[in-house]
Amino acid sequence: MKILVAVKRVIDYNVQIRVKDDGSGVHTDNVKMSTNPPDDNAVEESVKLKESGKVKEIVAISIGEDKAQESIRKALAVGADKGIHVKADSYIEPLGIAKILKKIVEKEKPDMVFLGKQAIDDDCNQTGQMLAAMLSWPQATFSSKVNLKDKSVEIVREIDEGLETIEVNLPAVVSCDLRLNEPRFASLPNIMKAKKKPMEQLNAKDLGLDLTNRIQQIKVEEPPKRKAGIKVANVAELVSKLKNEAKVL
Amino acid sequence: MAREAMEYDVVIVGAGPAGLTTAIKLKQLDPNLNVCILEKGSEVGAHILSGNVFETKALDELLPNWKSEGAPVKTKVSKEKFLFLGKNSSLSWPTWLLPSVQKNHNNYIVSLANLCRWLAEQAEKLGVEIFPGFPASEVLYHEDGSIKGVATLDMGLDKEGNKKDTYQEGMELHAKVTVFSEGCRGHLGKQLIKKFNLDDGKDPQQYGIGLKEIWEVSEQQHQEGLVMHTAGWPLDSKTYGGSFIYHAENRQIYLGYVIGLDYQNPYLSPFDEFQRFKTHPSIRKMFEGGKRISFGARALIEGGIQSLPKMFMPGALLIGCDAGTLNMPKIKGSHTAMKSGIVAAESIIENIKNKADLSIYEKKFKESWAYKELFTARNVKPSFSWGLILGIIFTGIDQILFRGRMPFTLKHKHADHEALKPASQMPKIEYPKPDGKLTFDKTSSVYLTGTNHAENQPVHLRLKDPHLPINYTLKEYDEPAQRYCPVGVYEIQKEKFVINSQNCIHCKTCDIKEPSQNITWVAPEGGGGPKYGNM
């Protein structure tokens, strides 16, 4: 069995995001970048499945500028076998990403596509779903437990009502929740070995796809600052403030 | 079972200016050498913090084409100012009356973190292997006692030291020569200085804490290339310190404050002195309406050659501020650190090829311009132990008239941790409340550093005696850790000493200033600590 796992390079989750003065986006110069955390979970789960003998090959893919290769190398260092870097110098919307992934799926013919439930930079949570729709494959999103069988995969999903268990036929698209596992550390020798693993390089422009963005970004702003709270003396004052100042009653 | 091991010609601990320079120089001299660098930060530059007005002398020697190769060394110093601050007044000191070591017209305002990132690229192009996120945590020895290399930290341990699912054993890295370039108060360097008695016959090392913020200001407030320093308020005349204000590119100002860690009053809080400093009328107007975008802090070396330990031992070298090569009156250490790296690389080549003894490193360093510079600078810092005014008068005579060649050398009498006086003998200091616009609290500041440590790992700030903070240090000194730590790692809560090690920004001040030397800083799990951008 073969898994295609998608990883995205994003601003590290510990970094405080700074919005550009002109509202055109956020600062990324000299900012620490890392792999999108739920994508790390997807890689980890793929490697676990490989260790259990159920999966033969893991292909890690990333779409983005040259440095996206860092995320692929990281996946290779913890156990992926091959990398594919699709070079794209500007932002591509989830629809475009899904189209690129579809193209790669047709070429690589994996039994399962694994990806994070969403990326922490744009929080779209769309790529996996769009990809499944375009491939006409079943989809299992927000997986927090994965049980791979011969021709299907059983997934536990955390939903508002509790835990939902579903089983989908393969091939399928599976997106991962952070609770799925705890990603391992890459060891030094494996980081060195990863440098020698194959990495195919493609250019998004050469794939013959319409990658035009459909959404126009008007402005990026910081969320409004929370005002300092006040202490009220009694319930009457509280009610009066809620009614007259906050106007919520 | 023996740990896995990798063999190198040279292993370097720490990807700062000194370590990266050593690596580059080694590969320039012999491209076939196997060289690797271990770095505890999540990427090169993540733990680098410095002023920084950069003197290019060592970079010119190392990579003469740095300009055309795109080094992030671009903003030339265009104007200089020096202010003495009183509580509400300021006196501008004419620059022609400044000693030449404090003149900066050929220097550049840089982000040392960015410069290190660029140096790392140059090193990787030459084939150096750099491993960010892997702290060296242990020195390894041959049977004859010489240094064999280092081991990386075990990863994936829980608070009690039990193995988690993600446990991964540390690795051994063996080398013909191991180079320690951890920066000021490196935790392995400290062990080596003790084990090999490298500081025998030297004065106790002197340290400072440097705090830095980056501000974005309006065009009217910005004057690219302006370098300004202040002395005086808010510090009293017995406390050594001052500010730097460097106008960098992109309407940014690098603003910082350095305080000698030989201060006496346990109520002093370096962080709050820095915040208070910004409220001075001459300073406030420079930042009002602007936005603080970064914060950080790091200890630095102030001892100079009186405290410079022996820099070699069997199988290993200490370079840069892991030894202590900063030039205090110049307020610069990057160029001397890099020079020590160049000399170290040349010495290692002679050691590996011609079996020359590693002691040639210290001999060569003492013949270099870097050491000559440190020699003429040696009397400035100790003279300030007589107070600000006498210090300035002496420094004027020493630096301007004698150019540092007076026929005697002043001594550093005490280690910094011995300098604190009991709380009962010192006045309490009331610091003004932060306004959230110009001045800030520690919580919002640590937030800007991007600091994080994986939860549930062993605490990396170790107490030799866990009861000492409450039983002794609190009573005697009102537990100064609450104040000298710039990010509030240490708190007293209901008669309990709490260590919020997750907030630690690896500045090492606690390891230096704790009056009983009860706190030991060790490396936490790889990738932890701050994630500085262009500090």
C-alpha cells in the first residue's frame, strides 16, 4: 500500500504574527517557519502504518517556494521514502492546491492521501475535502484514530456530539486531527540520510492547470485589542452596565 | 548499551558568530574536513541577540566579498550621540570627547541573528553540516581525560525523567577537536572551565544582562544610521550600565539596556530599569506612537582579559564568549568572537595536519589584533567599581591620553553573585506600572519572544538545594530571582518557589547572579527557547 502525505510550510505556531502596515499580509521575513502541526501528525501516522507493515511506501509532497523542501526533508527524516516538491512562488488557494494534488495522485496512484485537517496560517480546512470531491474518493476528516484494513480504513472522528467512527473504502482522503498521535523527533543520522533520499521537483506552472485564485484578499488586519475589564460593586450596577453600556440586555 | 556515534574531524557547539566563523574558516583551509555544528535553537539565529553595531574587521578577513555576496550588513553608521541622563535632564556629550573605541563611523548597524543566518548559508555551501534543534548536553572524554566529543540530549523524557513514546536517545559526536562556542556562560563551557581549572590565577568573570526591544517608529522619529548611547538615570552611580539606541533599516530602532550583574541591591530589576528608562523625557519622544515588535534578553561577558580563562584543553577549544572575548568599552564582541574563530580554525588545521599542540591557539590569539584590543580595553570596566563619575574620569585618562597603555592592570575583585547585599541593608525600589504602550510587563514581553518549551519535560533550571530559595535566599535577599530574571521564570507563591521554566529565554542570568550559585542552567529539549527573528 502507498500513502501520499501532504505537508505545508507555515509560520511556526510559537511566533507572534505581525501584520504588515499596508494590510497586504503578514510579515514572513526572518520569521521561524515550520511544518503545519497537523501535517506532522499525518506524517507520523503514515510512518506508524509503515512500521506496522501495512504500508510499503510514503511519498511526501509540499507545494510552495523553494524552502518548502525543508518540510519535505523533515518528513523524509522521520520515515517518508520520497519527496515531491511542486514549486509555486505565490499563494495558491485550497482549490488550486487540491487540483495539483489530484494531478500528483493520478501519477503516483496512492491508496490513501493523508493531510492535516487544516493549515494554521489560513485555517481554510478545505483542501482535503475538495481533493476527495475531485477524485470522487471517499473522505474521512478530523481523524483522531486510524485503523487501516485491507480495502478500507476505519476512522474515529472527534465531533461535537462525541466520537464518531466511520469506515471508508480505499482509496480515500484522510485528514488528521492533532490528537491523532505525538510526532516523533528526527534523529541526527536520519536527518543526514534524508538529504540523500530522492526529491522530485516540479513547477506548478508546468502542470497545465488553471490555478487562478478566485478569492480577492481585501485587507489583513490585527484583531481589535481587548479592552481592560472593570470591577462592579453589585448586581444592580452590573445589570445597568450590561443594559446601557454593553447594550446586551 | 552504547549510544550511536558519528565521527567528525571537528564538532562545534553553538551556531553563533564564533562557531560559524570557525566552521567556514576550517572548510576554506581544508574542504575535505568533516565539520558539523550543533545548535540548541530551533534554527540558526533563533537564540541570537545582540545590539548590534558591527565592526567588519573579522568578516573582511573571513569573507572579503561579503558585500557582493549579500551579507545583511547594510546600514552604515551615519551619526553618533552620547547622552548623560539625569532624572529629567540630559546632557549631550560631544563625540570628539569620546574615546576612539566608542567611535563607530566605519561600523554597521546589523541584526546579528540575520548575520548568523547568512553565515550559516555560507557554511552550508562549503559543506558544513548544521543541526539546529540539537543541544549538546554532555562532554565526552577519552580514557586519558582528553575530550572526545559531545553527546546530544535525550529527547522525549517526561518531567520525572521517564521515557515517553517519543523517546529518543541522545547521540555521541566524536571529533579530533571539539570547539565550544556556546556564547556567554555556556553550560558546557562552564563545566570545562571548572574541570580543567582554566580560570586559575584569573579574576572572577564579570557579566552583564542585556535587554533589547525592536521598535517600529514613524518616519519623523527615524534617522537611519543613527547610533546613540546613554549613561546615568535610571541607574544609581554605583550600578554599571547604560542604553543603546540604533536606528536600523525599515523604520526600526534597536533599543536596549545593559546592566552589570555586579549590582548590589537585590531589589533591582534589570527588566524594570529598562522599562523605566524609556519614560525619560528625552527618550520617550523617540518611541511615542511607535510599536514594539520584538523583545529579548541575554547575558554578556564584561570581564575582559583579566577574566579570560585559558582557551584550550586536551582535545578542545573555547572560543568567543564561551571563553569571554567581548570588548566592553567598545560594547562589541561579534568581531572579536569571529576573530577567535578564525584563529581557532587555523590552529585546528595545524593540530590535525602537523600534530601541533592546541596551545598554539591561545598563543596565536594573544598575537592577534583582537587580543591587543582587549588589552587596551582592560582597565575600563574595573574602574567603574569606583562609581560612575570616577569611572568616567579614569576612562578618559586611560583611553584618550594613554590609549589603554597605562602600566598597570586593575583587578575584578568579586564574582557577580557575591556582589548582592542583604535586602535589609538596601532600599526597596518602586517601579512605575507599565502603560502597555511605551512600557510593558514581563508577560507581554515574553510573548513577543516566541518562547516555548515542550510541555512535560525535565525542568532545565536545576536547584542544587531545593529548599534554599525559601529557607535562605528569600529571607536574606528577598529572593532576587523574582527580579533578575527578565521574563518572570521565578516566582514566590504562598511560600513556595515556583520555576516557570517554559518561559525561559536562555539568557543565563540566574546561573550567574543567584547569590549561592544554587541555580544551574542546563540545555532543555532541542528547539526549545526563544524564536527570535531579527534580534
